[in-house]
Amino acid sequence: MTQNHKQQQHLLEQLSAIAEGLSRTFKPFCEVVVHDLTEPNSGIYTIYNPLSNRQSKDALTALGQARQADAKYPQIVANYPNKLADGRQLKSTSVGIKDEAGNYVAAFCMNVDISVFTTAQQMLSQLTAFEQPEQKETLYTLTLEDLQQYIQKFAVKQATTVQALKTPQKKQLLQELKQHGFLDIRLSIDTIAQTLGVSRTSVYGYLK
């Protein structure tokens, strides 16, 4: 066994240790593969949590062959879509490993099964969707003090003071107050007018 071959074996063994650790951390969702790229007939060196049903010594993918053929091929190809034979969607990342001469000698690849997460995301979207978005309701009673605090916080977000709010900002404020149900509070219009330093008529104008 030549020195170069020993070094290659050592590199592949170390990459395999990392691959095994990651696969155990993200099991059962992540397949992790180490490829040997040193020879024309080389292929998978080790594979952990084999979602794709591949095994050691199986042939390289097209991406691995591209790295063998071209040392200038991108070293990191991250988060690209992939798919298993049964149709499950994968999110894949492949990292090429070069030697000191700049040639590819190995590749480290992760394939994450995102189908279960996609299903969960769809379920959550359905769970959190509103059938009647215009319906206003809160599970606590809003007070005039809450109203004044909201106006103060709105001004702070606009990087100004309540009294210095411009007409477009006041219109936006009134729309937000309406949306959050503050206008349903008794004497809310009077409180808004007093806080802004304008007339009731002006407040109704901002609502148009």
C-alpha cells in the first residue's frame, strides 16, 4: 500500500466517522454518504441510514462523476432538490473534498427526507387558517389605557412622537386600531382625539 493510498484511506475513515455521527443525530430523516473519487470505478465508500437503499461500492451519482471529470466543478452544492425512487422529496447537500494538488478525492453528501416536514407544514397551515378573517374577537377586555399604550408604541415604531405623527401615519394608526378592536371601546374616539391632539372630526377623517 502506497503512502498516498494510506492517506486516502485515513481521510475516508475520518469522513465516515463524521458521516455516522451526523446520521445518528438526524436519524431517521437523513442519509449520509461518503464517496471515494480517486479511481474511475470507485463509488460509495460508506453510507449511513440508507434512505435510497444504496450500499457501499455502488456507483457514483452524476454529480460525483462530474467532480471526477472536472476539478473546477463547484466544491459545495447546497440545498438542492432530490427525490427517492418512491417519490419522497429530499433536500440534498454535497461537499467535494480536494487533495493538496486541487483534485477531488472524496465527497461528503447528505440527503434529508423533507416529506414528513412538508406534510406537517401543510397540517399546521390548515390548523392555523381562519375561515372568517374579518371576524373580530379578543379573549380579554381592551381598556382605554391599552388604547393609549398602543398609540404610544405605534409612534415609537415610526421613530417619532405621538404629536408629530403625519397624516398618512395617523391614517395607518386608525386602521390598525380598528383592526385590533380598539374602536369598539366606549369613548375610544374621544381618547384617540385627545391623545393625538386633534378633533373628533379629524379622527373620523383618518378612518376614511
